[in-house]
Amino acid sequence: MPKKTLSRRKFLKLTALSLGALAFRPLEKLQHTQHPRLMRVSGVGNIRSVSIHKEPNEDSVILYQRAKDDLISVYDEIESEYGPEYNPIWYRVWGGYVHRKWLAEVKHVLNPLTDTIHEEGQLGEITVPYTRALMYSSHNGWDPVYRLYYQTLHWIRDIITGPDNRPWYQLEDQLNKVKYAIPAEHVRVVADSEFDPISPDVPPGEKRIEISISRQLLTAYEGDQIVLQTEVSTGSLTPLQKTPTGKFVIDPKHPAKHMGNGQVTSDIYAYELVGVPWNCFFDWEGGIATHGTYWHNNYGTPMSRGCINMRIHEAKWLYLWTTPHGGPHDRVVNGYGTRVTVI
């Protein structure tokens, strides 16, 4: 298959720049993958902070706040007798406790530079808590745009020299087609083998998904055998945001999707969810899909605008298990797919 291949001279030059940057990077920035666990204050829209309580109880004294995108070290995880009942997990942090609803676990992993980019684009996964994308124009130079978050997926179009004279990947936004760039070391190129389908020998008609709104539960079946059952977050229980009920089929699928208003902005509170991973649409006209979620950790209660929010690793499993199957360079996969029943 055709690929964009760097000349050996350019690849060696960019690789040297990348390795040189790693060699002189402060040690503390390379220790985020060690214990304690690292969490990012997440949220969407006007969620701006989380409260650190004296005890694992929403009614206990609030000691201080941590702002959106702050990184927090977590020393312990407990199940609180004070709930909330649907999600009673609290984290022990410096000086107190914080509920996990708006915390997303992250890591800080730096990556080697690839030497080839497929002509249709190469899917890349963010491997740092977040990275700021920059857009270049001859008039303004480099301007900040979106923050791209851990485990989101983006289409790499080229390898360029960034504003720091190091290798950056040029990305193309899935929704509005604008191009911006981020440091190459912040992105893991997704291997083609990661798109191998799960249970391809099972006849497509034997696979089906049932989503229970009342139980906030997704169950995947092969025949009568349950192969996945997990808590999810369906649409908020309001007329404009609730998840539709009925019988559907998956069509289409997108490995990466920009959800939101589509504006190009550096505002981290704007409704722009860039790089939403592993999307299986079952109501295309309504914009309803199962997908990975990086902005909350509150499964078991309605949270979305109609979609089925899932943990990212489970959304990926579902994407690879369902039909129609997609290849590593398919931005959209169409076809009459796996049956979905929402009750």
C-alpha cells in the first residue's frame, strides 16, 4: 500500500532532534508512569474544578479545589460507605479525598518517531495527559488551538519541523478538516495489527448488543453467551439528551471522531470533544454511538447527550468485535452491522 516515506537524510535529522530532546528532558517529567497513580481533572463544558474533601463524603468539609486539567497524585482508592451508591469510589490525595467522577487516569509516555505515514493517514494515540495543538498561518505564525487528551485518537498526515525545531506530527481534524500539529513524541502510532477483528469466526448474525437504560448496562452476546457486560453512561434523562430506545444496527463506525460544535478554539471549556475514540454509530441521523470517553469516570449513571459512554479499552474491544469490520486506515466504515437493542 502506498506510504509517505521520509528521505533517510530527513529521517535521521528528525530522529536526532527527537533523541536529543529526550536526553535533556528533566527527569521528573519521565516519572509519571510510576506510582502513585496519576489523574487528570477532566470534565466537559463548564466543569471547571473538583473539590478535595476532608473525608470521603460529599457533605464533609471542602479543603481546596483543583482546576480542570490539573494533574493529581492518587495514593489510595476506597469504597466509601457514604456513596454515592452508584459510584462510591473515592481517591485519597494530598490532604484529603476526591470523588472519581471527574478524574481520568493518565500516563506520561514518550514515543519514537515513525519514518512512514500512510497516504490515507496514520492513526495516532495521545500518550501524555494532554498536549496543546498549534496551527500555523503565514500571518500569525503558530497559534494554540485544541488540547488533545490522553488516549484520544487523531489522523496523522505528515511529519514536519515544529516551532521548537523538533519533529512534530501534522494532524488533520476529522470534522472540520483543518490541520494542526503536536510534538511527535506525544503520539503513539497505532499498529495495523491492532485492528485485527475479535471473534471473526462467529457468524455476524450471532453477535448482538443489548443496552439497558434503567440498569446503565451494556451486554454483548455471541448467540446466548455473554462475552462482555459493563456499566455505561447513557443520555441524560431530558427530552433533548436521552438515548433513543428500539432496535438498531451499527452503521457506520469511526475509529476517531470530533464531537461538538466544530469551532477551532483554544478554549478548554468549549464543547469540542476532539479525537473521541472507537465510535460505533447505531443511530446515525440522531448522532448516537457507543464510544470511549475521556472526560468523566462516572459510569452507572446517565451522563451523555444521548450516546453510550464507555471506558476506552472496552469501547475499543466493542469496535473490534462488531461488524462491519474496519481496517487501520479507514476513517469511516459503512455496512449493515451488528444488531443493537436499547431498552
